Amino acid sequence: MEHIEPVAVKTELSKLDLVGIDKIAEDAVEFINNGQMNVRQASAWAIHHLDDQWGFPSLTALYHRMVDRLEDNFPAKREFINYIQRW
């Protein structure tokens, strides 16, 4: 039987992780605000660009930062929050 290594999941994020996640969130929100992507497309794009796609802390940090950055775009913020809750 072949040995399979379990998927590594980050439990804590470093400052470098948070800086990278914040940049991804910033870019995703720019795409939304400029009309280049809708909320779902920007969310999928952002998740795809995470270095740790399986890590719950990374996803949580990404979504919190995107919500914070959407503070002036209330319709997109509401749509994004609804999208996250359904997901």
C-alpha cells in the first residue's frame, strides 16, 4: 500500500502571510470596484492566489480583509457577505 502524506494546514499566520493576503484582498476589491470582476469572480480569483488554499485561517483572513476594503461599496459588500454565508 502506498503511503500518502496528509495535507498540511496552517494553524497560525505569519506577518508575511498577512501582508500577502492583504495584497490579494486589495487587488480583488479593486477588480470589483473597477467593474472588471463581479463578487464571485473576485472571490474565486483571490482564493486561487492564496499560497495556502486549504488553510481555514488564510480564507478567514482573506474574507475579513475583503469585507474591510469594501467599506465604501455597500452593494458589493452586502453581496460578498451573502455569498460567503451561502458558501
